[in-house]
Amino acid sequence: MQKRLSVFFVTLIGLVLTAFVASFTYVSIEKRYLQKIESDVFQLQEKLAAELARYSEIPVVLSADPRLKRLLRAPESERLFNETNDLLSDWNARLNSDVLYLMNRNGMTVASSNVASETSFVGHSYHYRPYFQQATLGQKGQYYALGVVSDKRGYYFSYPVIDGDKVSGVLTLKVDLSIIERIWNQQQFDYLIADPLGVIFYSSRDEWLYQSLTILTEPQKQTIRDSRRYGDTKLRSLTTFSDADALSEKRKLSIANKNQEREMMLVSTTPLGTEGWQIYGFTSVSDSFPVVIQATFIFALFYALLVLVIAAWLQNVRTRKELARLNDDLEVKVASRTASLEETNSALRASISQYEKAQAALRQTESELIQAAKLAMLGEMSASINHEINQPLAAMRTYTENSLRLMEKARYADVGKNLSTINELIGLIADIIARFKVFARKQDVNSRNRADINAVISASITLSEASFIKKGIHVNCALSQEDLYVKADPVQLEQVILNLMSNAAHALSSVTDPTIGIETEVSADRVILHVWDNGPGLDNDTKKRIFSPFFTTKPEGLGLGLTICRRIIESFDGDLQAQDHTSGGADFTVTLQRLIEGKQRDDNRDLDY
Ligand code: ADP
């Protein structure tokens, strides 16, 4: 709303200023034009007056020639007539005038410079012409008229020929005054010369010639026509004025043009000569229009540009203010965001430390779980260890009892044999216990990265053999002939294999001809160990969840065995997967990095099986 109002005011001010500039320009242009016409008209008047004065003196000088008087005295003399005509022709040629002629005191032309031409004035009477009448009164005559014979307009300058103290004739010089046109052709303005009644006898515009500036009465018109001064003219009035004097006061005049339309003109007037003539200079008011339009347009353009510049500047100021405000807002927002970000950050730090604590707790739980799983496995193994130790122990008892009896009989040689057998049995028990120790003791850091996989598999099978035999499970073991070392801790790897075999054995509980397979697949940098069985296998759902902690299908199961196995294998940078075996059972694959003999060899070899 405020914007619209300011646009309205700016436009209004612009319009008012433009109107002011237009009218100011118009007034000053008009003034300048008027001054110009005034000075031009004045100059013209001076030139014309000088010219007229020059011509008006000529008849005065020439009329004194006695040859003229002679002809006037003896008009019938052919010789004098010819001589005078020749004289007039000669003078006329020298003066470069139109006609030079001599009239007798009745106005009859008696000799003329144009006697030889068709339009000769000789024999024509001009007694009615004012210039004749003025001369007969002894004065200089001056007159403008259309030639009655020649029909050529001209200026007539006359002077009486005085014979004694009487006027015997009149000498007249007619000039066409083409000088006026010559002078006025150089002007840019229209002009006219009017007689005291306002009749125009010289004009730059043909349509004005022999018309009247004033409204003439019918008798006036008739008198002018009778004088034959301006030929047969209609004397149409070009203005609505009836008084020529009032006209000369005007600075602006509505004047009829060629098409009888009124045209507003700027006008300047000055009197010419002694006859009451007036020179009028005109210029059309509409001539100033292009300049006014141009000035108005330039001003309007300037104003529009000024308004645009001011508007742009204001906009700039406004934008800067707005920008500063936005900046302040932004700073406030940034400050509040930074504060909330810091809060979030510290919350995050707290979460991270909580997470780290949870991780540590988890690791603790995991290692405890591993330990628990180990213990569980130990419980399972203790049965087979017990079984293995019981047999040599029973044999040792038998041998010892037998030896005691042999001692009594002094069969010392047999006692010695028994003792060495007992010794062998003790060695066997020590072996069994050693294996158990290996399993139960803490991990040796040095051995963590290297294991003889064939030895680990063999040891695992030996440990489980007893329970397998009991369950009627056949172990199908296909090991590689070459020495294979992998990146793994032997004890933990054994634990994994035992777990996989134990799971397999469990799955085989209700299968006829139960079989567990152990195979190795060897490549340049990897060893893949397969522990498979021909049990019921794994359905898709089980396969997806089998490594998740606490997933179990067994009523007494913990569901941690495979989770721990995978963690152990992953800690060796290996991989544990479950897939289907061709027999329909499950196939667990343990992928481990192969260590080439000689490289990364562990010095501590006493843990190899
Ligand atoms: P748990 O033995 O305590 O159940 P595990 O993580 O060792 O925990 O095993 C998870 C589950 O995986 C078992 O309950 C069983 O359903 C399935 N599973 C493991 N090994 C086999 C296998 N060889 N054949 C079929 N199912 C198996």
C-alpha cells in the first residue's frame, strides 16, 4: 500500500515537473523565436529602406536632364522621341532597373526604355497612379503595384520634370525589387509586406499574396480593385481584425493558411518607408513543438533515471539493513544451535563412554562365557578322560597285584617285566593328563599365531574318540599329507573343532549309520577345514540365526557354542560358516590363513601335537 502510494506521488511529481519543464521550454523558445523574428524583420526593414532610398533618388537626378524637357516640349518630333527612348534604354540598362519611362503632364507615356518590346508603355496613360499624382505636385513619388501592361509587380519611383517653374512631365523608374526575395530567401521565417490597409503585396507564401490581413469593407475593396494596383484579386481577409494598426501590436496571430485553416503564428512587425507599409515576420507556433517535445522527453528520461537511481539506492540501503538483521538473527541462531550442539556433543560423549563401558563389560562377559563353555566342555570330556585313565589304572592294579604275588614267589624277572609294563601304563596316563592340561591351562601368548592343523585335528579326534565309539559314530577323517600350518592358537582351534564335532554328534543321535567327516581343502594362502555330518542338517531359519548368541534348539543348550567358535576364528582373521552337506547334514567350514613353512615360524614348538 505504501509502495503504491509512493509510486503514485513520484509519478505525480514527475508529471507536474514535466509539465512545468514543457511550459517553461515553450515560453523560452517562443521568446527566443520572437526575438529572432524581431531582429530579422528589423534587419530586413533596414536593408529595404536603404534600397528604396537609393532608388528614390535616381529619378530626382535623371529628371534634371534637359533632353527630357526637349521631348516634352516637342512631343511630335520623331528624332527627339527616338533619342529619348535610346537615352532611357541606356540609363535603364546601366541602372539594371525594370523600366524607365517619361510621361507628359497628363500622365501619357511619351518615351520609355521598353519601347521596343511588346509591352511598351508608350501611349499608355498612368495619370491615375498615385506616384504620378504625387510627382505632379512636385514631390518624390513612390508606389507599389502590378504593372497594368506588363502585369509584373514592381516598385515605382517618380519625380517631376520641371520646365521653368512648371511640371512638364514625370520621369518614373520601375524596379521589380527582386532584392526583397533575395534578402528574404535567406530567412527561416515567413514574411509579408502590407500596405496601410493591410493588403499584402509581398509575401514568402504565395497564398497570402494580394490578400488582406484585415477585414476590408466592400467599398474599400472596390476602391483597391479600381486602382488596379493589385490586379484582379479577391482580397480575402486572413485574420479577424479590421484595424491594421491593432494588428501591428500583436505578438501572436491566428492566420489562415493555404487550406483556409487557422494557424497560430508568432509575429513581429516594423514599419517600412514613408507609405505606411508594414513588414511582418511570422513563425508558426508549432515550430517550437519539436524542441518542446524533445526537451520534455529528455527531462522525463532524466527524471525516470533519477527516480530509478534513487529507488535502487533506497533498495540497496533497505537490503543492507535486512541483511544486517538476518545476520544478527543468524548469529543468535548459530549461538543457540552451537549450545544445543555442545549439549548433544557432551551427551554423545557420555553415550560413548557408556558404550565403551558396556563393551568392556561385554568382553568380560564373553571371556567369562568362553571360560564357562570351556568348563562345560571339560565336563563332557572328563567322562572320556576318566574312561581312558580307568583302563590303564585297572591294568596297573592287575599288574601290581600280579607283581606282588610274583615277588612272593621270587620271580623277579617277571616282576621287572610287569614293572616296565606299569611304567608304560603310567606314561600313557601321563600322556592323557598332559592333553587335558594343555586344554585347561592358560593360553600361551607366543603360540597364538601358529598351529599345525593336522596335529590339532588328530588331538581333537583322540579326545572325542571314546564318546564317539560309545555312540556308534564313525569318524571319516581325510587329512592332507603335507605339513600344514595356519594362523591360529592351537588350543582355541582344538576347542572349536571339539565344539563342532560335539554339535555334530548331538545332531546324529537318532540317525542310522551316523558319520562325522573332517576334511581339509588347501590352497596357496588358505586352509579350509570342513566338519560335516549326515544328520538332519540345518533349515533356512536355523542357518540365519545359528551364530546368534543364545540360539539353541536343545533343551539344555546355552546357544553360545557357535557364537564363541565364530569369535575365536574371527580373532585369527578367519571365517566360520554353516552350509548344507551333500549327505543332507550340516557342513561347518573354518577358513584360516595358511602359513608357509619357514615364514613367521614360531620358535616355541613344544605346543605342537
Ligand atoms: P548349543 O549347542 O548350546 O545349542 P550352539 O551354538 O553350539 O549352542 O548351537 C546352536 C544350535 O545350532 C544348536 O542348538 C542346533 O540346533 C544347531 N546345530 C549346531 N550344529 C548342528 C549340526 N551339526 N546339525 C544340526 N544342527 C546343528
